[in-house]
Amino acid sequence: MKFSSNLPKIALIILIIPLLLSSCKKEPAPATEEVVEVKEPTQEELIAQGEYLVGIMGCHDCHSPKRMGEKGPEIIPELMLSGYPAERPLVPLKHELIKEGFAMFYPDLTASVGPWGGSFAANLTPHESGIGNWTEEQFKRALTQGKAKGMENGRMLLPPMPWMNYANMKDEDVRAVYTYLKSINPVENVVPAPVAPDGM
């Protein structure tokens, strides 16, 4: 029996081809974890974000005293976010509709009355009579848990303060609002205490 003289060459080629193919395969690069650097906002960025949030959250609606202008109620700039003006006389409200469950607002919305009694918008400026002595933790507790002055054992905030809307507010947003409020003009204004329903 004769063997082809090409047989050893064919066998050699058969052995070499898989080796060549395996050497051509590229090994996948080892997986590397991408490191994302989180940049802390500057003080100026926090203040700008806080001012934006205070605007869209409606804080001025109740906490900023207003006067009538050409286009309706206008914020009094020097009293911005200082709450119900302490020197303003309290209007006696004996309206029968309150007893039936209706609520009423003072003309500039800084005070309201209803079945809960009478409530006055707080001073949010950094004066001692406002939030000047508050810690950020106190501020967060007041805003997200509805605790008056941010005190754990304090009373609950009264209507119309919509703290429930802010219960899930992110820490970075709370910090921005707090930082902004600490940067505005401090206004001395001791807001009246709430009035119980039977005291109206």
C-alpha cells in the first residue's frame, strides 16, 4: 500500500491551523470600574438652586408680606419671607362660615383661619426671630415632617402649610433651600402664636 507523499504535510497543516486561529483571538480587556467624580456644589450654586426651589415651591405665597400694586399683590422686597407682620393688628373673624368648615385668608395670604383656628406664616429669614438659630436638621424636620420650629416633640404645623408635599424632598434640595434662606436679608419679626379655634 502506498501513502501519498503529501499526507504528512496535510497532517501538519491540520495541526497548525487551530493553533493559528487560537492565537488570533483577542482576549477581552479586563473590566474596569468607571469612577464618577461627584462635584460638590459651590455656595453660590447652592444659593441659586435654593432661590429657584423657594420660587417654585410657592414659599412667597404665604411667607412674604405683600402690598397692592398695579398688577395685584406684590412682594414687599425689604420684608421678603419674613412672615405675618407682627405690628399688623389681628382682624377679629367671627364669620359663621368658619364654623361650617370653611377657611379664609388675610388679603396678602400671610395669615389664615379655619376649623384649626388661626395660623400665621412664619419668619423664614436668618434673623433670630426667624430661622437664624435653626440647624439644618431642624429645618429639614420642619419642612419634611411638619414639626413646628423643627422640634422633635413640638406641635404639628398648621394649615395651610403644605409640608406633606415636601415629605420626600431630597437632602440636597433641603440643603439648597436652607442655604438660600440663610443668605437673604434678616428681618426682625416675631410672628404671633397660633390662635385656637375657641380663641377666635
